Amino acid sequence: MILAHYAAAEGHLPCLKFLVSTGISPTHMLGARNDQGETPKDLAQQFYKDAIMEYINGIEWERDHPEAESESIGPVFTNPLLDLRLDLQPKKLHAAFELFEHPLFQQK
């Protein structure tokens, strides 16, 4: 399981936003499949992580409707790093870093 899958399954939206913003592209990161063939969206749906589903659906909508950006007043896709900064309130920041303290991510 890659980090994006784990963040989606656990409902860690700030972590997922960070991973998507630092990846090659949102489509590449969110389209990756784990060993069971599941995407981060599949896991978010399986574990009822509504905020994650809303975020991924928004990215997919923006990907599928590029013409909407030119028709709107402002850009449809906002800066993910800015969104991450706004989302990282102290409580959420602590939860985000707990993800990386999980034994799965510790070096052996």
C-alpha cells in the first residue's frame, strides 16, 4: 500500500492533499493501484471517508471538465499547497504527522 492509499483509507485529508501536491500529477497519484488493484478512491469509498471522496471527486471533475476553468471567474483548481496550509490547524496537523509515525512507515 502506498502512502496515498493509506491516507485515503484512514481519512487523512491533509496528508492526501500534500501527497497529491508533491506527486507527478493528481491523476497519476490518485490513479495508482495497490497490490489488490485498489485506488485511493476505492479505499476511501470502502471505509466511508466522505471528505476524501469529495476531494478526489473534485479533482476528477476538474480533470474531466477543463473547459469549466476558462468559463469561470477564477481557476477551478486551487493551489493544493495553499489548501493544505489552510487545512493544517494544530489538531489536524497532529493527525497528519501521526500517519507517518505508523509502524508501516518506520525504517527497519
